Amino acid sequence: MITRLTPQDTSFYRLESSSNPIHIGSLAIVRGSDSAQGETALDYDELVDLVESRLSLVPRYRRKVREIPFALGRPVWVEDSHFDITYHIRRSALPAPGTDCQLHDLVARLASRPLDQSRPLWEMYLIEGLAEGRSAIFTKTHSALVDGDTALEIGHVILDTSASPRGIADDAWVAPREPNEVELLIGALTHLSAQPREALEVARDASAHAFSVVEAAGKAVDSMVSAVRAATVGAPDSPLNAKTSRNRRFDVVRTDLEDYRKIRKRFECSINDAILAVVTGALRNWLLSRGEALTESTVLRAVVPMSVYVEGIDDQLKPASEVSSFLIDLPVGEPNPVMRLSHISHATEANSKHRRGVRARTLVHLAGFAPASLHAMSVRAASTFAEHTFNLVITNAPGPQTPMYIGGARMLEMYPVSPLLRNQASSIGITSYDGRVFYGLNADRDAMADIGVLAASVHESMEEMLGACV
């Protein structure tokens, strides 16, 4: 099967550079065997079998990107006739007993490596040897592959609601013959003959490689956030904006969802607002640790592509039916945590009147909901803003609030690993799962050597907010 990349898929595919790998990562920590609960330890061969049995649910994971000869149109997805699942699912181990710090260093190294563009654009690593019999699964998927609707992230389909994996119909996939260059060219010409407007664009821009990143991203802006971008001005100067290298650092933060609910109840705000207030306090403390001069008017401008925490009647977090994107000024210069929260609540309320949503029906109704696809959509939304208009990207998305399992092993923790956009020294990915809220902090290795200080500052900020609730 051959399908043409959408303009936005194309923009992400061509945004890739040696210093800015554009893949979405996720890190899941799973428990070892627990016979009393019917749980088993995660085994490599069983993981391969599990993923292979569910690839029919995410067919793009067997497809690779092929360019059209002479740049006559957008690239296409084609079935990989030499698809080898053991190339994509890999095995690694830490020297037992592996520490969390060693795991985070390994994830940083794996996140630094671009994906092989001659194959389907994803990799999965089973990482063994963690203390207490735990294992980890690190997955990275190119942002061009996941759109959150017709194409989901692999983490959606390998999760189960019980230790007994659900049955999936047998997959009768057979490796097809790949089209040759002549067939790709004929297909592109046939497509262009039926799309005269697109053909004119190709003819006009052929010398500059048609469908450039700027043009494709511009079309995405028109359909998603044009009203917001039109009103934006340049972002404040910040150490969060710096030339980045290919190398990364990674750190995590674990917090309790109940603490955000306390803040929400005390100050009558949303859980999203409470999370942003905690992040703002952490960024303030981090800037002070660097000796940055702050005044009460100092802000950092963040792209917050997601606002999807919705409390159901059963007090469970659920995904909303729309995914939204907006810019917000985080009042890092404000010393009073209550005032910081007040500023954020007013700003998010004002943005709600202007922001545009992206439908997420597929995600909302999917059993075993996992947030990785929402984070992928977040990065897509953030990339449509001009780089000088914001300081960092903060993605947040709800995960399931009941225990989930991978191949019979219970998942204990889950962390987003969002990519760095151009000249962005750090990204903050946040997700909730089973009563906890997990932060994944991805950062440039040189520009953010103190990412651990930012991680510790999240706890300090939470204590400050909870103190204000008394």
C-alpha cells in the first residue's frame, strides 16, 4: 500500500537534522514477576511477539518513507519489503542492580541518535537489570509517523488492562514488493494531474525542492493556530533558548495527582493550571540558581499545546474530545505562588476563547488510553509557532488512572520524552498515570548541564504551592 505523506507529515520528515532528532519518546518502567497478582516479568522474546501481533493496529510501523524522483511531490509511505522486527525492537541492560540515574543516562544517549530513515521510523528498547527486578521500555517514534488520529503511537496498542494480554486477530501481513523509482514517478505524475494546484506549486518550487518545511508548516499553521500566531510577539531572552547539539540529558520527576487536586480545590482552578503553576515555580527557582536577575514582570513564554485534563463524574482524569494549542506567559518573576497561579488561570481562561482545537476522537475512544500520541500531537502543534516566539514547550496529557500491563508485567511509571525544537535547550513532558503525575525533562547536554536542578525545583515548587493551600 502506498500513501502520500500529508503536508504536515512532510514538514516533520524534513525538519530532521543532526542536532534536532524529531522523534517522540516514551519511557515505561515495569515491575518484575508477582505470582500473587498473576504478573510475569517482561521477556524480550515475549515483547517481540506482543508487538508483532499488534502491528496490524498501527500499520505505519511497517512502512518507510520513499522520496519521489526529482522532488515531484511529497514523499510516500510504502510497505517495507525487508521489514525486520528484531531490528526495531532491541535489547539493552544496565549493570545490575541498575540505578535510575544509569537508566536516565542510557535514555539520553538513545534519544540523541537519529532514526534510520531507510527503514520504518521507530525503535523500541527493552532495558533490563534495574534494581528490584524492574525493567524499562524506551520507545522512540518519528513525529512524521504519528498524527494521533489515523496513525497512533505503538504504546497505545501494547498496553493491556490486565496481566492477561487481550487477544488480537491474526495478522496475515505478507511483505510486498516495493515500488521502483519509475513506479513512484508515474504515481506522482498521476496524482499531480488530478491536483492542478499542487502541480503548480511543484513546478514553481522544483528548483528549491518542492514542499519545503516552511511551506508545509505554514499550511499547518493556517489550519490549527493562525489566529494565535498572528497576535504573538518575540519571546523574552532566556537561557532556555540556545544553539543545541545532538547530545541530550534526561531526568524525571514523580509527583502525586492528589496534590494537584488539593490545589485545584483550594483555589478553584483547573488541574492544568495547577500543573503550570508548579512548573512556573520550578522554572523560577532554576533561574535563580543560575543567578538570573528576575523582576516581578519577568516571564517565560511557553507553548502549551495540550489542555486535555477533564475530571469525570467518577473523579477520574479523562481525555477531552479536542486537543488545543496556545502560548502563555509564565510569571517566573512573581515571588508569591498564589499570584503565579492567579496569573496563569486568567491567562488560560483568556486563551480558551481564541485557541483552536484538533479533534482526537480516535484517542478518546481507544481502550487502554496512553498519552504518547497526544504528546506527538503536542510537538506538531508547537512546531507551527515561529521559534523566536516562545522559550520552551510544555506538553501534558492524561494517562489511564488504573494499572496497565505490558506482556503481563505491570507498568509502574510512564514518562514522555519530547524532542527539542530548533534552539530549544529543554522540553518538559508531563503525563498522569495511576494516581501519579510524571515529568520527563529532556535537555541539551551542554546548554542544560543543570537539568537535575530543574527536576529538584519541581518538588520545591510543589511544597510551596501546598503550603499556600493551608
